[in-house]
Amino acid sequence: MSGAAVIVSDLSINFGSTSAIRELSTNIQVGTLTAIVGPNGAGKSTLLKALVGEIRPASGTVSFGDVRRREIAYLPQQSSIERNFPITVLEIVNMGFWHKTGPFGTLNRQQRHEVDRAIGAVGLTGLEQRTLRELSGGQLQRALFARLLLQQGRLILLDEPFNAVDSKTFKDLL
């Protein structure tokens, strides 16, 4: 039997005087598929950001059982990505190896091959040199999925992964 990947205990997150999450406790088990559902503004993205350490809780804890924080692969909402940043599809996907190369490392031959395979797997072959602002919403989501594939996370967190994609992209990414 697998243990808990994530343990959330009495988690509260505030934005100023506004409570976004109040005293949430839950465990997410290794090997499970867990969906966080609720209306806009319910705190779903806030919870995911707390899990990856992007937001500090006002109180409570997020801890990891059978998963280390560096084994988390995270796909944020597209709306949190600056579309004018001058980065290409290839550079986005290469970031999937950040955990192995660090900020100034280079990819070895095997890693470059894996990048090419990931780009092909999401249907972006030939678009490697396009910048963020040249991509459609669906193409950007495909690039982010390719990056996610390379992270090889034991815990994968997806924040509205199919927002702004058409039905073909949805099926391809699944």
C-alpha cells in the first residue's frame, strides 16, 4: 500500500484580510488521481501554489510523505504566464530538465533527444523557434505539457490544464 504524497494540515491562506483557504486538512495518496473542483475564486489555484511553495500559508502546514518537493511537476494556469517574454517553444520544453541541469547547465545528447520526442508527442515539431507571443493558446498549452513530460514528476499538479484548448488538443494531451 502506498503512503501519502502530500499531507495538508489545518492550512489557511490569506490575501491581506481576505481568507482564501481556511483550515483545510487532507492527504493525497501516491498513485491516485485527485481533482480539486469548485467555482472561480474558491481557492483551487491558491492551494496548488501553496503545494509547490509559491505561496506561504498564514497557518497550518504542507508536508510531503513519499514525495520530495523536487519530484513535483507543476503546470500553472496559462493566465499566469507573461506572453511577451522572449522565450521559444524549445526553451520552454528544455526547462523540463531544470531539475537535472540547473540554471546554467546544458543538455546532453540523450536529453536533447528526449526534448525532441516530447515536442513531437504534443504535435509541435517544426514550431521549436516560435516565441510565446507567436503561439495560440492551444500551442502554448502543448509546449507546457511537453515540459511537464520531461520533469518526470512523481506528483503532477495541473491547474486548469485544458483551459483555452480545442477538443483535438484536449484529446491529444490526454
